[in-house]
Amino acid sequence: MKVWYTIWRLFLFQPWTILLMLMLDVCAWLTYSALAFVPKLAFDALLGKEPAVLHIYIVAGVLALVELSRIFFQFWDNTFWNIVDYTTRSLLQRNLLQRILELPAMRAIP
């Protein structure tokens, strides 16, 4: 069996879980990208370059909110990854053992 076909069959086994995991990965990546703008906001607020009133506590709150959302996304992504990983491993091990035992001239090990 080809690798791409095996991956496709595993995807079809749990499509919603894998799509949800992909969505969580994208959201976690976006929170990493949002972290790049927080130092710019902080330094603009400290240097007075920002025309709007932006207090340093607001910048700290934004930083805390972004970090909490990143932790949330990574926690659920890791949870779903464990589900997919264990299910995939057990399916592959079961199918591999079944194929080995079906081969001619092989006998089951007690």
C-alpha cells in the first residue's frame, strides 16, 4: 500500500478531528504572529510615537490575552493530537499484525 493512500485512509477515518486539529494549529500560529506586534505597541507607547492614547497597561493586557489564547489553542491541539496519534498507531499496529498472521507459512506466536 502506498504511503499517500495510507495517509488518505487515516484522514478519512477521523476527518473532523484532523480538521479541528489543523484549525487549532492555524490559530496557534496566528497568535505567534500577533506576538510580533505587541513589542511594537509597547515601544510606541513608551516613546510616545502613537497618536492615540495607549496606556502601557493596555499593552500588557493585550500581551496576556494573546498568551492565554496561545496556551488555550496549544492545549487543545495537543489533546487532539494525542487522540489522533494513539488511534492511528493502534490501527496501524492491528492491521500490520493481522497482515503478518495472514501470510502463508506463518503461524501465530502463542
